[in-house]
Amino acid sequence: MALIELSSITKTYHIGEMDVDVLKGVDLSVEAGELLAIMGESGGGKSTLMNIIGFLDSPSGGAYKFDGEDVDHLDDNDLARIRNQKIGFIFQQFNLLPRLTALENVSLPLVYRGVPSHQREKLAEQMLKRVGMGDRMTHHPPELSGGQQQRVAIARALSGSPSLILADEPTGALDSQVSQEIMDIFLDLNREKKITTVMVTHDPKVGRQCRRTVRMADGCLVEV
Ligand SMILES: Nc1ncnc2c1ncn2[C@@H]1O[C@H](COP(=O)(O)OP(=O)(O)O)[C@@H](O)[C@H]1O
Ligand SMILES: [Mg+2]
């Protein structure tokens, strides 16, 4: 059974009097354990699609099954629970809280999962060590390089043991050497922990390392 099953997904934004059809019938099936790259022109709807896959936005039409469940039938509480327990997000701009330490940033999502505080810290430490940030745990994001911040963001996404990682241009703000270090972390996680990973990227070098690539073109996805 596919983890993600999208059929004829559409998304139309209404801007004033204008309707903008961003997604025009996206079909996509992602099996558990896959590592998928989504490529395509800027403004083509890749982030819109990622937000729909991660329940941050809802489609205008079409059907979405996540882990066998019809997403359309889930209420906001169900969506929040599944998002919290099964999905880890990683963004181009890291989106860490600047006034919290790396350790606190990684611990925070665990508060919402009801993990007791002594366990939160232990888990967060493990995850930071896993991404090579064991010696920077009490640093604040502004004291870290871009690559280090992205490592912390990955640790944060991993702290709840997600079954799906959604990474929207995770290396877009990094130089090529650091990009590769971050990419190696994603490759390792996918290989070792079988975490299903969907990654938007502009970088052909990153795309080539994913086992499967699809391209967003004119509001639809095509296999590459
Ligand atoms: N919340 C929104 N309201 C209106 N238009 C939006 C919104 N989000 C994205 N768009 C428009 O949808 C199109 C696709 O955007 P996006 O999904 O961010 O593309 P990509 O990630 O491929 O660059 C763009 O034209 C963008 O301006
Ligand atoms: Mg985008």
C-alpha cells in the first residue's frame, strides 16, 4: 500500500477577481521507504503540493489518501495529530526559533506529543548527535552556520520518529559542499531508518541522488 496516494489533485488560488490554477490534476503515488525528488520551475506549485501532502493546506479538488486513510474525511484534530506524529518538515530557511538553543528547538515538538520533560531532553540530545551537532547543543541558531542550522532542523523533524519527511528545498540556501553534507544525512536516514522522503530541489546534483524524480510542469507531475 502506498503511503501517499494523490489522484487528480487541483488547487486554485483566488486573488481578488482572479482565479489562479496552480495544480491542475496531480497524480502521485509514493510507497513507504521511497526517496523522491520533485523538481520544476519556480512558481510551478511545488511548495503548494508539499503543503497539501503535509496537511498544511487542503486541495481544491481530487482525492488524497495518506497511509490508507482518506484525508478528506479527517477533521482538524485528526490532521493535527497525524501531522504531529508522522510527518517531519524541513524548509529552505530552517525556521528555527532564534531565542531557543538547538536543544530547546529540537525538544519543542515533543512537548506537543506529550513526552515527559526528562525524556524530551534525552531524545533531543540523541537526535542532535545523530546529525553531528552533539557539540553545539546549547548554541542559538544565530550562532550557527546555515548548514549547522539545517542539521538542527533535521534533528527537530526527526525527534518524533516520523514516517515521512517533507523537505522543501532543504539545500536551497547552502553552498554546494554543505548541500552535499545535508544530502548525505537524508540519504543515510532513508537507507537506515527507511524514512519515506519527499524533497523539492532545484539542484540537479541533489535530484540525481534520489532514486526517483518527478517534475512539476504546467500544474501536473510527470515522471523523469
Ligand atoms: N497562499 C497563496 N495565495 C495565493 N497564491 C499563492 C499562494 N501560495 C502560492 N501562490 C501562488 O501559487 C503559485 C505556485 O507557488 P509555489 O507553490 O510556491 O511554487 P514553487 O514552490 O514551485 O515555487 C505561484 O504563482 C504563487 O504566487
Ligand atoms: Mg517553493
